[in-house]
Amino acid sequence: DGSATTTSATPESVANYLAQHAQSHACSTLARRLVAIDRAHAVRGLSSPTDSPLVRTTLQGIRRARGGAVRQVAALQKADLLKMLRGLEGLRGLRDRALLLLGFAAALRRSELVGLDVTDVCYVDAGMVIRLRKSKTDQEGRGREIAIPNVRGPNNPCRALKKWLEGADIREGAIFRRISRGNTVLSQRLSGQAVAMIIKRRAMDAGLDPRLFSGHSLRAGFVTNAAKRGATPSSIREQTG
């Protein structure tokens, strides 16, 4: 009706909303509400409060207090990934395309994705090499390298990452960053929770059920699709670390 506000909701108001409904709503329902709030802000070009530490820790606290079983998330199938990539436009589109393709092709955890810096990427003739300085299974920080080959067609992870970095004019520091409501790329890197929200939002835009997907869906999707193609367990382990 044209009366909708153009002001972002505050993290405090969203956290209060979660707390008020902690007993009456399932954690999965609250998570879906956050996806909807995030989407409502995105379509209006507003900064989303769902990325804030206050909102994330509030939901985490509710989950711990409820102690319910965690719903098993789905591995992202290649066909569904392609649906999520359609129609991505603007700076957010460039960022989300690069994030989805790189996370899937390299089987990265969300913490590994948001931890990447420009200096962790080396472009070679055949594609690029990503260096993980530390990961969940590498607590000593020795690091490992992941090769990402060039592929034909519009969904080349190497080309998608280059386009994002060029479009956002990122030359150093964090690769995947927050974007303000004024469409300005900020210096702050995305959080792991923000990656999960992006995956859910793009799934919802593609007509998929966002409840089935999480930040782990990209990594699980690589493993599932590689196995379907006949990849050996050892080659999958080599890619996933």
C-alpha cells in the first residue's frame, strides 16, 4: 500500500522478536523468519540486521536452551545450484554467484569461504589455486591448497570470482564482504551465518525450500555430486581435506 518503512530494522528489535517467540515457535520457524526479514531488507536496498552478532547469538542461545534435534540439511544438487544462479544481478549478484560457485567447486565450509583473502588466490592458466591458511580439520594452521579448474560456460568459478573482485574493486583483504543498503561494498568480511542466509535466500528466490539448505549445503553438495559422477573416495577426500 506504499506505507512500508524505508528504515532498516535494528538488530535489537529483531533479537527481541526472536526472544518473544522462543517458546511458541520452533527454531526452524525462527530461522525461516530471519530469511524473510533478510529478503525484505534486500529487495528494498536496506542493510539487513540479521547479519549482526546480537541476532546470531540470540538464535544460538534459543537453540541451546530448547535442546531440540537439528534438522538434517540437504546437499545442494547441481541442478538446484544452477537454478539459484539464474538472474543474479548487481553487486550482490556478483558476490553471491562467486560465493556459491566457489563454495561448491572447492567444497568449502562457510568459515573457510569468509576467511579467504585476495592473497589466498593464485590464478594459473588452467584456473586458480585457493590456499586455505587454516580450517576445521587443520587446527595447527599448516594450510592446504585446492585447485579449481576453468570450466566452459557462464558458471565458471574462476571467472565469477574475478568479476566480483573487479566489480567490487577489491584488491586486498577479505574477498567476501558485506554490502551496504546504498550498494557500497564495505570492508567487513561476511560472517558464517551470512553465508547460510545467502544460500537460503537464493534457494527461496529459485523456488526451492530454504529450510532444506544451510551453510554446509555447498560442501555436502560437492561430495554428493562428485560421488554420483563416479569420483573415488580418495579424490573426494583430497578436495575436501
